[in-house]
Amino acid sequence: METVADVIDALDRTPRLVVPLVREADPSILKRRPPSGKWSIHEHACHLAHVHELFFGRLDRFLAEDVPEFSSYDPGRDDDPDALLAVDLGEALERFTADRARLVERLRGLSDADWKRTARHSEYNHYSVFVLFRHAAFHDFLHAYRIEELVFRKDWPRPATP
């Protein structure tokens, strides 16, 4: 993804990829974690809804401060390990779709100069509005891939619709 338009398009598209994929899964496996103990379909989907708060907060700070400083966010380190299991999945998918539409609309209104605004980040040697949202798009695709892996696990029930 080289351009702002590429990033916005990827972010805009994600709910249309993720939501149907989650709904395709057999309901009996939604909260089932794989043998590795990593996240379930439910947790991946709820996480995608949860991180919008971080995206909006960081964007606000990028636009309000000259060079804001950000610390990394790691849900395995920063959140209760079972917190996402308690979230209502249907509500989370609706929130993900609505918040993503609001985010995309806001990003479309940014100027070229806004996209180039920079910050300091605890893990990265370069961090800008563009990098933040390209990273968000890659993050979306990572979780979509993990969801799909779980939906199609050979040893779990087949999806509701093939």
C-alpha cells in the first residue's frame, strides 16, 4: 500500500470481508480457542472493534499536538486475557462496521499535510498518520486471516455456508 487512497480503500473494505466470514463460522466454534491457546474467532472479531478507540485517540493527538509520543499497545500485555470473550459478538460486529465507516469518512477529510504528521513511538523509528493507518489495514488483514484459519480448521465443524 503506497498511497493514502490504497490505505483508505483497504480500511473501508475490511468490514465487508470480516463480518461475513465471522457469520459463516459454525456457532459452536466461535469462542473455541485452538490447541495453541491463541485467540478464538470471537476474540479476533471483538478485538477489531475494540481497537477503534485507540485509532481515534491517536488520530486526535496527531492532529492536536506537534509531535505526540505513543507507547505500544499489546493486548496480551495490556488487557485481561479473557476480556474479549465477555463482549457481545453481534454488538461488536455492528460497532466495528459503524466505527470503521466513521473512521474512513474522517480519513477522507484529512489534508496531505495531516497524513504526513509524525510522532514518536516506543517501538518504531518512524511513525506518522500514514504509517498508523497502513499498519491498521495490515492489522485488519492479519486478524481476518486468523479468523479464516479457524473457520476452516479441518478438525472443527464445517462453516455454515461453504
